[in-house]
Amino acid sequence: MHNEARATIIDKMDQDDLVAAVNSMEIADQADVLEDLSFDVSEVILNTLDADHRHRLETVLTFEGNSAGRLMSTDVVSIRQNVTLSVVLRWLRRHSTLPPHTDALMVIDEDNRYVGKLNLSDLVTNNQDEVVSNIMHTDTIQEKTYVSDIANLFERRDLISVPVLEKDGHLLGRITIDDIVDIIREKADETLLKSAGLKEEEDLFAPVLSF
């Protein structure tokens, strides 16, 4: 939704409805909305979250709005590099669900530093006695990478997801293709507005004045 239109709707919403709406969103979207709210309302929403969810949301809020850190999801499945594929597969079968758009498992060391990723396609097609470190690949972006550069990376390499790292190599989260589609859609909307002689920041839902 256009920022100006969203702000107009938020101003008219009952607080309970607003809390319920924000709680149903992905963390990256929650961060965007919280920045448009007053401190008091933001605190009400944060206090409704469990400790883990609140910590993840507050982590995302520390990053700039147009950076990888703001766009990423912290819902990541990670494994160690020194185990066999059969061990990984047995461990995965204990999970009833996986995070949306999970095409790969993130491989980390004992200090939570990223060392690679294991594609699910490689997990099921390779010899199950093979060790993760022999199969994993690498594709990473840094927390401060701009979203336009991320979109270009996804387009060039046909990626579905990519891990986001701190500058010291610690795994923070991942960005998935659905987030990139949103960016592409926003760019297309901006191009359409410019072709119509409108500016991106204009509130398209504002009343038309006549003279």
C-alpha cells in the first residue's frame, strides 16, 4: 500500500484492530508500520509479542529502511557443516512445517557464522552419506546492501533466497523471492506514476480540490 494511503487508514483504525492487523504481518512489514505509529501505540503492539518475536522485530528495526537488514526475515533453518545428509534429512522430518520459500538450509559454525547453504534439491538427490560441507554453496549479502542491488542479484542468478550477514560473518536472516517481487512491483508502480506526471510521495487518495 502507498505510504500516504497507509498512514490515512492507520489514523482511522481502532487501536485493538490495529494491533491485530500488525500482529498478522511478517516482521519486515511490522517494522515498516511501527515507524509510522506513535511511541505509545508501538509499545502496546510490542508488548503483545512473545520475547523471541519482539527481539527479532527490534533487531530488524535497527537497520535502515532501504537495506537488506530491514527487508530480511529472521525465520531461518540452520544446520552444521560436519554432519551427513542423512542426519539432516532425519532432523528435518521432525518438523511439521518449514518457513515459507525454504529452498535451502543455512550452514553455520559453532559461533553462528555463516559458512554456506545446502540446497534442498542437493539434499535429496545426493548420496545420503555425503557430508554437508562437500555439497554446500555460497551466496551472501551484507546487512547494509541496498534493496535495489539485492533485486539485481536475484534477477541475475535466479535466486529464491539468500542469507543476510553481519560484517563479521554472523548469520542474521534471509531474503526471499517474495520480498524481491514486492520491490519490483513498487518500481513498476513508480514508473507508472511518473509516466502519468505524478510523484511517488503524493497521496493518491487525497481529495481533489476544485476552483
